[in-house]
Amino acid sequence: MFSFRSIKDYQSHLLNGQTSCVEAVSFYLEHIRLNSHLNAFLEVYDEEALKRAEELDALLAAGKKPGKMHGVVIALKDVICYKDHKASAASRILENYTAIYHATAVAKLLAEGAIIIGRNNCDEFAMGSSNENSSFGKVLNALDNQRVPGGSSGGSAVAVQAGLCMISLGSDTGGSVRQPADFCGIVGLKPGYGKVSRYGLIAYASSFDQIGVFANSVADAALTLEVIAGADEFDSTAGNEPVLPYSAKLSEGKPSYKIAYFKEALEHPSLDPEIGTAIRQMITRLREKGHVVEPVPFDFTDYIVPAYYVLTTAEASSNLSRFDGVKYGYSAKAGFTDLTDFYKKSRSHGFGKEVKRRIMLGTFVLSAGYFDAYFTKAQQVRQILVEKTAEIFSSYDILISPTVPSPAFKFGEKSNNPIEMFLADIYTVYANLVGIPGISLPLFKHSSGMPFGIQAQCPREDELTLLQFSHRVMTEI
């Protein structure tokens, strides 16, 4: 019977004839069917995935060299374009939109032999922390169906958590990979800004967005990043630095690391006491293993979330202005008197409540009377954070923190209080503001029965150190 432990183990079984790509795809299709109540998938590519699996099995049988992702079954968040397949951003306004090109990350995966099995549900236009904002229904946490899976990439997280695929891709604008990974008890990797091309990723906030990886292990996340990272002529923000063999170098890390943490983060009133205690105990264990772990002063905690939401909503207001009902997407058919009224009717019906809230907030902070008071000030805070981050990493290798202030909460618990929901992002948005890589590592279990872990971050362009440290933590601590 087919079972999945790691990509390396699976591909070894493929080479030895102990399993096949068809067997793997059939296994996941059946599990998706049995777990359809989780609502993790908006669409499953049954026939296409099986046909792709047959072709890959035939290539291997013919003695062709397999790609790095040969036979790996992958799901895509519904904001990542896959040519000739729907890409709706979980929104009514794009409900029937079909992608006309591959996202660069998708093209790279396919070139290395991956199998795309379907598209995952998510918060509409990646705006949310609970996956309650999808136009196509909420995603359920597989460990407790009464609790949220996190957002906005909740469907992608649950797909890996529930064993519905091997790897999934999400997007992370302020924690949308790391937070659901934490809520679901899996690994969630957000590369540094520009490490992975954003070409083919439906934009929320362009200077924050980054495609990320959900996996069962650091090794699987490292291999996936190795494939999707790198320069791209279609994205000028994608870095030109050579992509390192992350998966081969996981065990070559430093004997010991210099690790920083923000004392203010561990003393923040929003932090669940059990999470705080677990991280303090982990700090002790890291020191016992020979690592240097020290608190560093950080006086900007209370400015992070406001700066993030001012800037991201401003960018969202600009990015989402293209969805006007004229060129593609939902169009109002009647009830309007002029072009302005047509735009209003189309956008009011097509966008959900949370998306409209963020568009209006972004339009407000960009308006003539408030631009300097809000947008300019938030940009200044962002620059201060960039400088402070550079100062920290001039002395330390790694920065650790909680990933989230609490374990997965119950549906409806925060949905009527947007401010409380926004504050749930307090530990994750920092990495997006300053463009550094971050990863959520599943290490602990809460008394509620839900998992939680830690977040590790490192300097920009140093994903290798982040992955090596994470591998060490997951295997030794």
C-alpha cells in the first residue's frame, strides 16, 4: 500500500519499482474524495493528474533521467496561475477566470516532473487569517473541524496536513504560509522577498507578496525551494543570485548558532501563556546544546501591525483596481445608469466584505489629505525596521519568535472583530515588512490539543542558514 514519508523516500521507491506515480496519484485522489468535507480543494484535476502520472512512469521505464520533483504530487493555492486552469483567488469577481500562462514557480515544478493535482481554497485575494473569507466556503482544520486552519493559505495547509498531497504552494504577504502551517502542525516556509518569482501570482500587496511552501519536513521544503527559486525575466524583483543546493547542504550547518529573540515579543500581552512557556523552555534547551541565545532590545513591536496594514491595504487598493468588470471577471448585467455605476455594481457584488474593507482602507490612506499622515509615516517605520534588522543580523545568525500568539481558534471567535484578527499577525508580518525569510516549525502541542511551534528568521538571501538551522532544530531539539 502506498504511503508517503518524504520526497527522497518516495522517489527511491519509484526507482526501485516499489510504487508508481499512478499509484501515488490514485492514493491522493481517493483521500481528497474521502476528506471533501474539509473544503481544502476548489478543483481537483483527476484525469489530468493520472495522465501526467502515466507519462512520468513511462519516462522512468524508458530509462530517462528523472527530474528533481519527479512524481511529486503538488497542490496550488488559488492565487497561483496554472495555464488553462481556473485561477479565481477564491473570489466571485474572478470565479470563471482561466489562466492564460503558467506562474514561473509552476513552470519550474512541471519542468522537474511534478504533478499538479488541484487548486486549494483560500481567503479571498489572500486577505485573511482564518480562511473564513473565501467566497466558496471555509476550510476546516483536519485536527479539529470546529477550528480554523489559518489563512490566507488555509486550503494549502490542510491539503498537506490531511495527507491530500505531498507538497503545496501558498502565498505569504504577512504570514499566510507560516500562520496556517503553525495552526495545522506542518512546516511553512516563506522565502525572502524576490527569492521566488511572483510572475503568475495574483497580487495582493506587491512589495510584500511571496510564494511559499508547505511540507511535512524541512528537507521537502528545501528541495521545493531549490526548484522554484531563482531569477526570472518576467519579474524584475526576482533576485539574480545563484540558487544553492539547499537539500544537499541541510546537514552542513554551523556547529552552533548565535540566536536572538525579542524579549518584548515573549512578554506581549496577546501571547498565550503556554506558547510563551514552551519557547522559553526551548531557549534553555538551545543553550544546553551549545548555541548562544540572547535577548535583543526592540522598541517597535506596537508599530509593526499598523504599518503593515497601512501599506498592504494601500497596495491592495491599487492592485485590485484592475478588477473593474470590463476586461475579465464578473460584470454587472443590469441595474446601472452609467460607467461609474457599472463599476460600483460589479465590484460591490464581485468582492467580499473583507476585501472591500481593505480596499476602502487603502484608498483612504492614499487620499490627498491623509497620504503623509498614514502612508508616508508607515514607509518611514518600514525603513527603520529594515535598518534595525540589518543591525541585529550583523551580530546574530537567527532570530526566533512565536509564529502566532495563540493556537488555532474556533470559527467565529474573531471574525466579528477585525482589529483582533489583525493583531493575530503580530509575529509574522515583520518578515514581510523587511523582506527576510521566515519559517514555522511544528514542535509543540497545546493543552487544547492543537499544535504550535516557533518561527525562525534570518538575513535576506540566506535561506540556506535558515533551512540548516531548522533541520537541526527538528532533528535535535
